[in-house]
Amino acid sequence: MVSSVTNLGRSGVFDWMVQRVTAYVLALYTVFLIGFTLTTDVDYQTWSGLFSQTWFRIFTLLALVSIGAHAWVGLWTVSTDYIKAAAPRFLFQAVCGLGMFVYLVWGIQILWGL
Amino acid sequence: MNTKRPVNLDLSKFHFPLPAITSILHRISGIIIFIGVAFMLYGLELSLSGEAGFSQISDLLDSFLAKLITWGILSALLYHLVAGIKHLLMDMGIGEELESGLLAAKATVVVSVILIILAGVWVW
């Protein structure tokens, strides 16, 4: 068995499961936020009130981590399908990975930053 | 001339089946969302920075370009969500046959087009 070194979990089954678990988290988060904006009169008070609660900060961070893992599996699949030469493919994956890391740190700073 | 010679296939007569189109759109929308996260985090940061930042992002969202970007990201997100739910249903064994798969692809297009139009109405 040849295994790729760039996929998330060294195993397709693990990647498959990560993709599903994160998909459920992201679907729940998306539906919750759409529901919140449709049922609440969104102004600064209600908006910052939502993000000041610890459970919602945890939920948001969970969603951000899920975006990173979900996007890694997805973009890895797309890049291995369409970019056949190793160097540009690795460069593309590196840029994606850097982007995910930046999103995560940026998100943590927004949620808990001073 | 030997009439049994193989005939070149007329490639212009080939069409992607609908499930293939919904699949490639799932990939494209995923890439759009990944780039869109930068816009969403920028908006979130500004909206949570204080009353001034919140009204700044509200004013920004009055411009046509910002509305277009918002609608674009929302469209990609809604399509990706609907097509993703179809995937999760397929995990449960629903819509795996040729006939039901085609029906599920049609449903994906119809439901996401309705949601994207509603999102456009909501944004404007």
C-alpha cells in the first residue's frame, strides 16, 4: 500500500471520518448562525452579547478548527486530483495550510484577544 | 476503405451528467468558502471591536460591492451545505442508485437555487 505523506490522517478512512464529523459541526454552526440572525434583531448589543458567552466562543472555535480540518481534506483531494506535478502541488498545499493556520490564530485573537 | 475502422468519438456530443456538475460545483464552492473565511473573519473582527466598528461594517454592507461579495459567499456556503447534506444522506445509503442519484442531484440544484435567491432577497 502506498500512502501519501500530505493527507491529514495517513489513512483515507480517517480522512473520510474527519470530513464527516467536521461537516456536521459546520452544518450545525451555519444553521445556528442563520437562525440567530433571522430571529434576533441584530445590533451591536445582541451581536457582541452572543460572542461574549463562553459556550458560543467554544462553539465558534470548534467551527474554526473544523474549517481547518475540513478544508485540508477537501483541498488536499482537489489538489491531488488536478495538480499532477509534485512541486506546484506541494506549494498549493503549503499555501492552504498557512491560510488555515492564519485563520485559526486570527479567530482566537478575535474571540479572546485584548 | 475498411468500414470496420474505429470511428473518432464526437466529443462535442458528450455532456457531463447532472451529478457530475453538482460534484464539481461542490468543489468550486468549497474553494470559494475557504477564501471567503478571510472576509468573514475581517467582518467579525470589525463588528466585535466596538459600537463604532459595528456601525462601520453596517455602513460597508450598504455598498453594492460588499452586498455582492456577501451574496457570493452566502451562495457558495448554501450550495456547499445542501450538496454536503446530500453526501451525508448518501452515507446512510440514500440516493446511491443511478435513478435516485439523479433525483438527488436535481433536488440539490432546486433547493440550493431557492435558498440562494432567498439569500439575495435577504442581502438586498
